[in-house]
Amino acid sequence: MPRGKRSHNEVATSSRSPTASTGLGLAGCDVTEANVKKPSSIRPAEGRLAVLLPGLGAVATTAIAGTLLARRGLEKPIGSLTQMGTIRLGSRKDARSPRIMDFLPLAPIGDVVFGGWDIFPENAYESAVHANVLEGRHLDQVKEELSRIKPMSAVFDPAYVKRLNGTHVKKGKTKADLVEQVRDDIRRFVTQNECDRAVAVWCASTEVYLEPGAVHQSVAAFEKGLLANDPGISSSQIYAWACLKEGVPFANGAPNLTVDFPAVWQLAKERNVPVAGKDFKTGQTLMKTVIAPALKARMLGVRGWFSTNILGNRDGEVLDDPGSFKTKEMSKLGSLEVIFQPKLYPALYEELYHKVRIEYYPPRGDAKEGWDNIDLFGWLGYPMQLKIDFLCRDSILAAPIVLDLALFMDFASRAGMRGTQEWLSFYFKSPMAAPGLTPEHDLFIQLKKLKNTLRWVMGEELITHLGSEYYD
Ligand SMILES: NC(=O)c1ccc[n+]([C@@H]2O[C@H](COP(=O)([O-])OP(=O)(O)OC[C@H]3O[C@@H](n4cnc5c(N)ncnc54)[C@H](O)[C@@H]3O)[C@@H](O)[C@H]2O)c1
């Protein structure tokens, strides 16, 4: 990928951490999984950053509009850890808690240039109006900038997303041709917008459920599969492959296979590119991964957990197709099994019945309702119930995640981190982890892991919460 000018001034990280370079054995803080040797320097965030979003629908346009409003100081970027979060450094007595954006050399949101692909040619303003998430009082203020964001034509095959039929779609004899076309798009976008580098976050529709097959096992097999139009290679995999080939970090906001198979891990390693996924953790699963660890912490048993959702946006329409629903269902089902560890606690969780439903219900639009019924039991087995009714807004919860992932993935890339970025599990319903490793779902362990990884990369002491030094 042709890059703009890059300074060779690098941000050096401090080497203060006494425990930083080896496995740490901290509960939930195994930063050796960050798939990176601790960098001695981090390339500075100079120049413009292209944030490329396959899928300019509800989530993407809400993320873009919110970022544009925030950078003009018209609204606060609420929900964004990179923009609003702080990080404690050192001892509690030091009272050092800088903002994450001041602690890390993150790209400032003023340097971000948004672009993307969609199967419909509407610009980001038209698409945002169609999505009906943000009100006119917000969209009108950034109408001009949004209108300038016109999607590049998409890689799309209705075999993988059954409920959509777009017109703004690339043609190619083989899937390998399509990879080359996306690579050309990326290069052109970066050059035309005078960007220094790019990241991609998948914000397009959920594809049908696919298991990794022989074609996904190595770079060579995948490249052969691209030439042979292997049906195991979906549109999202084509974008991801093109991005990796261009050295562009790729985060996957949907539950699709996309970057979660050996060929991608191999390519990411070869090209030194970070990848992350999958499926933004926004409403119901966010609550699940907070409540379940609390019940387990108190050794309370759970017999049943029934989760249902009603939503009426285009995502809901796509998920009405059984193939796409299966992908989402698998993604939503994983968290409880991992958190409760029924093999370790058979008396408490062996009989757990976990069911997830998603119902397309147009009157609700993007204002989803996620409803959970939990049948739990306590002392002497006495039953209790817990009901959660989360009247949320899907894209309002997902938008800050898009921004955070774009900025953290760019940071990771400049810090030389490659392959699966498990420290970003915090953002995902179905976190990717190294083969054979159980992914971490507990939101607070994920947050600790994320912040300890940042401390570690920046050469700060890791925080164990032991605190015994205060009583010496
Ligand atoms: N909003 C949330 O809380 C949330 C949470 C987790 C995951 N997600 C996932 O994020 C994704 C986006 O959600 P949304 O509500 O914005 O959906 P949406 O339907 O509004 O937007 C998706 C966009 O992707 C486009 N698209 C489909 N296939 C494409 C392709 N191959 N290339 C380019 N564009 C393509 C569609 O035309 C549409 O504009 C979905 O996969 C959804 O499951 C959303």
C-alpha cells in the first residue's frame, strides 16, 4: 500500500515495569496472550488515518456521524473508552489516572477519514436517514461531511446474506479477482485522501453460518480457494484477505468466520497485521457477561437462562433468515458455558438450559428490547428468578465500539502487535482466542486484560489489586 510521509521519530516506551516481559500469572491478566513481544518503540500517530467500514448501514453511519459531531465539540463521545476512559497508573497513593487518549499515542479523531463499501450506492447521510437511528438535529449538523462519504462498490454474494439484494456490487471472474479489486480500492482511498495508514472494521450484515473447512487451513489453500471460487470463502473473508494483504488491521463486528481461521492467522503473522473479532458486544450479551460472573462469584446455581430480543432494523431483517440467525445464535450462546464452567461446578451449572431467540419486529426499528429470564437457585437449592429488560438502542451501543476498535487496532499495528488481539475481547460477544485456549467472556476480566495490556505495552507497572504494600 502506498503510504504518505512517515516520520521516523518514534515514541519510546518506558522500561519501568519489573514484571513486564514474561508470563505474569495474574488472574485474567495473562498478557503473554497479546501475541506480541513488548515493543521498544511505537510508531507515532502521524498523518491521517483511513477508517474503512465494509457496510455503511445503521451502526457505521451512527459511528461516523457521532465521531464527526464529537470532533467538532458538538456532542460528547459517550460510551467510548478511548475518548472518555481513564487508566490508573502506579499505586493508589499516586493518584495518577490519565485519560487513555493522553496515555497512549492514539490517532486523534480529528485525523480520521471515513470510507467504506456497501451494496447500495446511497451516501452516508442518505443511509443514516434510512437507518433512522439519529435525529435530524444531529444529522443536519454533519450533513455535508456525511454526504461526501460515498460507498465503494461491494463484494457481495446473496448466497451468504439471503435477505438482501444490492445493486452496487463488484463483478469478478474469481474471488481472487475480487480480492485484487478491494486492494485497489484501499490504495486509491488512501492516496486520494492523503492518508498515512488505514484500518478496517466490518460493519456489514451477518453472513450465514460457515464452519472452517480445508480451504481455511493455510494461506496456500486459501489462495487456491480464491482462484477456484471455493464456496467456503464468503464476501467478508474476501475483504479481510484484501486488507491483510495491504497491511490493514481488520476487526470483525459481526459473528461471521471472516478472520477466525488458521489461514488468516498465518497471513496476519506473515504480514505483521493485527486482527480482532468477533461480533460487537453491545446489549444483551454485555449484561450477560456482567450478571453471570456475579452469580458465579457467589456460587449461586443457574438452571435456566432464556434470552429473547425484538428488533426491527435491517440487521433484524437479515437475522430473520435461519442461516444468518444460526451464526448470531452460536455467537450469543458461547458466553455462559465459558463463564459458568459447568465441568468445574457441576452442582451449580451442569443442568443449565440456555436458549436465545431473536425476533424481527419492524415497529421497534433500532430500539431493540433484550429480555432475559434467569432461573437461579441458592442456599439449600431454593429457587429464585431474575428478569432483565434492556430497552436499548442497538446502534447507539455499537457506534463507540467501532471508533474504539479503529483507534486501538491502529495503535496495535503501530506497536508491532500482530495476529489475534485477545486484549480487545472486551468489545466482542464471541472473542477470538489462540487455538486450544478458552476465550475470556467476563467483562471485568476483559477490561483488566485490556488495561494491563496497555500498561504493559507502555512500560508501566501492571496492576494486580493486591494492595498489601499499603499495610506494610
Ligand atoms: N448494533 C448492534 O448492537 C450490533 C451488535 C453486534 C453485531 N452487530 C453487527 O453489526 C453489523 C451491522 O449492523 P447494522 O445494524 O448496521 O446493520 P445494517 O443492516 O443497518 O447495515 C449493514 C450494511 O451492510 C451492507 N452490506 C451487507 N453485505 C455487504 C457486503 N458484502 N459488503 C458491503 N456492505 C454490505 C448492507 O447493505 C447494510 O447497509 C451486523 O452484522 C450486525 O449483526 C451489531
